Amino acid sequence: MVDYDVVIRCKNEMEWLPRVIQSLQSQTIKPSKIILVDNSSSDGSQEFAMEQGCTVVQYDQEDFNYSYALNLGIQNTSASSTLILSAHCELVTNNSIELMLEIFKEYENVAGIFGRQIPSVNSNPFDTRDLLTVFGRERIIYSKYPFFHNAFSLIDRHAWEAIEFDETFNGIEDRVWAKAQTASGKVIVYEPDAVVFHEHGLNQGTTPARAERVCRALKNLHEDDMFQWPSFHEDK
């Protein structure tokens, strides 16, 4: 069976960490190691994680960058695959990771697998709408234009060693990475039977600053998809 380590990015997540770590420890296949990449938490997150046997890695840059945090965490792993899990994502079923690991044996050239995210009873209507719209009930194999989401994903270490997360992107680093992997001949798999609760949702509600940052990154990723309307730009 393929082994795995876990990387969780964290900043003051004590509200969530106990449930998240318990859901990992309840899996039919336990992680070899849980690594917390911590960005100056002051609410006891680091202390709790260490009590639970986790390895705490200090985020060591002044400005936070999602890609750098992931690369830093994975550098401290040793297993053949890495589960990337949001500190807000609680695993719903105890065989979710087992199902994801099986995919590495079922298909060739799998770079990464991501699971289904569903809203909690406390999710707001915007996040509930987005999660239920995006994450369907059918397995998808992406070979050219992949969607990918790092709130709940399992990646092959060799694929990451060949193509790390692009630190020029601070946000949608997961989709940038997946696109680069498929361009190299790998595939990305969506496994809907591996499930997490994600109360904060896909787009974090309606925060304008976050939406602007994500849109800037998306325009770079999808530059060849953007229609050009010279007359529109001149009018503006």
C-alpha cells in the first residue's frame, strides 16, 4: 500500500485542528507523519499539534505565500505521497484516504488526486452554492485542462519533485501545478467518494480582496482563454 504524509497550513486554527487531526487519525490507513506549516500562531495551535505527535515547521518568510508554504511542508515529508489538507477540512468518512491511495494503483501517471468538498451546516449560502455546484458525484480523469483543489488533495512525491508549486503564484497554485503536470503527460483524478466538510467553502464567501487576487492569478493561468475585445477596451 502506498504510504502518505500530511501537510496542513496553519495560522491560529485551534477552532478546527482537534476535529481535523482526529479525522486523520480515524482513517483506515493512518498517515506516516502530520506536518503543520505554522505561520506564527498564537492560539495554541502549535502546542496542540505537537501534543498530538505532529511535526511543526515554522513558516519563515515575512509575507505569506501559499505555494512556498506547500513546498516548505513537502520538503519535510518522506512518504511516497503527500496529503494536502486545509486546517478547515474535516474528513467525513474513515476510508477517504484509502480510496485516494487506490487510484495510484488503478491508473498510470497520476500526479494528484483531489476529493469532494461538501458544506457544513454552518456554511453560508454562497459557499454552499459553490461547493455543491463544483464538486459533483462522478469521478473525472483530467489529462489536458484540469481542475484541482489543494484544500483536500493527495499528490505523488515524484511528480512534485519534477514540478514544484510555482511560487510566483500566490493563490490557485493548485490549478497552476495541475496544468503543468498534465502538460508533462501526467493525469489528475477527481475522486468524489473521498469527502471532507469545508465550512469556509471554495471561494471564502464574498471577500472582495480575495476575489481580486484570485482573478489576477486566473487571468494569467487562462491567458489563452481570455477573449480580446479591442473596442471594449477603447470604450473603457
